[in-house]
Amino acid sequence: MKKKTSDSTLVGLAVTGFLVAMVFTLKKLFNIDALPPRVPDRFGDSGVA
């Protein structure tokens, strides 16, 4: 295992992709868009209020 840089990059991409997919799935499950505007704002989404 001499490819430490590429391995760490792949792990970082996998973790980032997993987090994005998890947030997307949670938004789909709980229908966050239907909640008050301040709730999506906590997640850094399109909540402007």
C-alpha cells in the first residue's frame, strides 16, 4: 500500500458522497421542504429567513 495520497483521496470522496447521499435521503424521508424555513437554514440549505 504505497498509494497513500490516492487512498486518502478516495476515502475522502467516499465519505463526502456518503454524507451528501445521507442528507439527500433524510430530506426525502422527512420532507424537510414542508417544514418552516428556519429548519432547512440549520442545515445550510435554501433557508433565507
